Amino acid sequence: MIKRIVLLVSLLASSYTTATDRYDPSAEELQCIAKNIYFESRNQSVAGRAAVGLVTINRMNDRRWPNTACGVVYQAKMRYNKILRNQCQFSWYCDGLSDTIRVVDDWKDAVYQAKNAVRLMNGDADFTEGSTHYHSINVNPWWAPSYEFVVRIDDHKFYK
């Protein structure tokens, strides 16, 4: 009898959703997701851009990474209070190139795709299946064999 009650409670708890379970990013957090999309995937399809946004959000929900979008996007190894070049979670942030938004239409689309990623996550429609990593098909990162490959979208492979 106790096992049945525990099972019933766990089933009810897993299907119960409150407003606090939904991710409602601030304007700053949404901008951080959009920057990641803009610099990492603006040349990809709608699905590819949304997938990069989903990975950003998935990392926030994983205790291995910071719990804010900006914390995830700007996570980098530091030495003497300086960011180490090419030692960031997302390559655009510390590759030594300008991080200036130059193409306004691409930026507007990145903001839209950031909002789309939030909608997908809130609707339990994460088609990356909880992916926390991705990389270009042009590289073979050392960490890839440690994770489960989920899907290839355009020029990126996604892993969880």
C-alpha cells in the first residue's frame, strides 16, 4: 500500500506544473541567450539557432554550470583577472574577435530565436533532448566521446 501511495505522489508531482517552473528570463538574460545564438549560429537554420538557445538554457538547469543565462554564456577560465583566450564555454566570447553586433536583422532574429527557445523549453519541447554541449562538425573536441550524441542540426552536433 505504501509503495502505491509513493508511486501516486511521485506521478502527481511529476505532472504538476506551477508558474514558478516556467523560465521567465529578464531582458538581460534574454539578451545573453540572443548573443550566444547570434555569435554561435546566426548562419544556421531556425532549428539550429533555437537549438543553441536550448543548450544555453539546459546548462542553466544543470548544476555543473551557473544558474543564469549570462553566467553560462560568459563562463571562462581566468588568470590574473583576465579571460584566457580560447578558454570559454562558447568560443565567440574569448576568441579575440570583436563581439560587436553588426548585422541588425541577424540580431533581431537572434532575439526572436532566444524567445523561441524559452517557449520551447517552457512547453517541454526541447528537441535537443536536454543537450548541454554542441560543436561544429569541423572539429573533434576531446570531450565528445564522454557524452551521448543526440542530433546533428546543420553544422553542429549536439550532446547530452
